[in-house]
Amino acid sequence: MRSICIIFANMNIRKLFLFAFWTGCCLTSTLYAQERAKPKNGEGVSTFLQRFGYTSRAAQKEFLEINKGKLTRDGGLILGRSYRLPTGKKSGKKARAGSRKTSIVEPLFGPVYQNVSVRSHELEGACLYLVSGHGGPDPGAIGKVGNRELHEDEYAYDIILRLGRALMEKGAKVHIIIQDEKDGIRDDRYLSNSDRETCLGQTIPLDQIARLQQRCDAINRLTYKDKEKYKRAIFIHVDSRGHKDQVDVFFYHSPGSKLGKRLTENIHKTFERKYDKHQPLRGFSGTVSPRDLFVIKQSLPVAVFVELGNIQNSRDQQRFLLDDNRQALA
């Protein structure tokens, strides 16, 4: 009797094991088919996940964990590669094909560059407030090449426009705070000087505090209206030091701002990676530090203040004079 019970028990266990194995195989096969997909051209991680209804940070975190070693060095997706999708809960909202803009017309960029093709949507949901230093009655720092004057506000403005265009190409919402209705993106070596710049159409005051407050107020008004969750302000300037002082691009964030520090450090790391790739023998010596600057303290969005180099130094000047270099900075 005992041996019969043992045989019967072993048969039940064997059947249970086979059933569990068969069920597991079926589920694994089904999940495997459902959990993998390939990215489309121009998709970043966030837009790729949005296509399948995953919009939460938890889903993005899980995606990065289960696809370790399959992304590019910068955390991008590789066309043709199959990626596992998260197992977490979907938001129930898939991105609708054709519902996004594929092109933008921005007259501030000038007739040659005003038509912007939106190449990807990886920065969708981001809103950037871009501010070039000085402008209007204040040219900022002035350097010289022979008899020609290089005005800080002109070169900072050209780079801001290029940056704004690059961000729009990736789906970001962009506000150009300091504007010149005539000067779009220019490919000239020597940029003509003017005092036409305005702050969103308003005359820029000569008084420094009034000038800085005006642009902060403009940013803050827009911040209250904009619905995007990710908002950042970027201020671009050109430094002025002794003629012999050659410096790399350097960055400031507001003291005590953890998000400001993280933003600044991330941009700094991007510069390091780009220099390692394109100028591996040169290296990058730019710095990140806190500084009590009016505009990054008074602006509501998290802000970074960027100094692009020394306008008095002949080698740093090449960073601004060549349009290819201005584009590379952007």
C-alpha cells in the first residue's frame, strides 16, 4: 500500500512538473514576442517607450536596466537592434503617428536657416529658455583682430540661435529671449555689430540691473504659461581676460542648487566626451563651479551660465570666428 502511494505521488509530481514546464514555456514564448521591439529612425529612449505606452520614470529605468550593454555610449538606441520592453504598467496613451510637428519655421534664424526639420522627438516635453549675454546698448566684452572689433553680444547671439535650432530639431520647445529681427544665423567670420537687440521685443535698458531683471522677468512670465515639466534656462556669454590667457569653455550654477549642479556637470561631461572623440590629444580643461550670479538666481527654471572662452586670446577667438566652430559649440 505504501509503495502504491509513493508511485501515485511521484506520478502527480511528475505531471505537475510537466504542466508547470509547459505553461512556463508558453508564457515565456508569448512574453518574448511581446516584449521586444526595434526603434524607428530618430527615436530616443523616451519617444521609443512612448510609442508603446510607457511614459513613467520607472518604466524608463527598467528599460535601461534590462537593456544594459545594448545602448550607445551616450545612452542612445541603435537602429536595427531589438530591445526588450518594460514589464511595468503602461500609461494607456500611445504616441499618435502624425500628431507631432515635422517642421518649424523660425524667422529669427534668418532666411537660410529658418526652416527647421524636426528630426526626432527625444526632447519632447522639454522647454528651454535661451539667453545670449548683453545686447542692445551693451555690446559686452570687446576683442580685436587687427582693426576689427569682436563684440561679445554678436557671437553669443549667433551661437544661441544655432543651439536653439539644434534643440528644435530634437523636438524641444525653445524660447529665444534676446532677439535681433535682422541678424539670423550668420556664417561670416566677422559678425557686424549693432544695437538692435531686444528682449522679446522690448527695448533693452542700459542700466545693468534693469537689463538683467528684464530678461529674468521675461523668462519667469513664460515659465508660468508653459506646460512642459522639464524647463531649463541657458545663459551664454564670452569672457574677457588678458591676451595670453587661453581658457576652455567653463560653467557656473547657482550655489545650493542640486539640479543646477547636475545640469552643469552633465553639459561639462558632454564637452569632455566630444573633445575625447574629436580632439583626443588635446583634452578638455573646462571647469564647473557655483557662483552667485543675478540671472541664475532670479530665473525660476534651473539655470546654467556658460562662458565660451576669452575674447582677447587669439586661439580662443578661433572658437568664435569660424562658423563651423560656432556650430560645434552649439
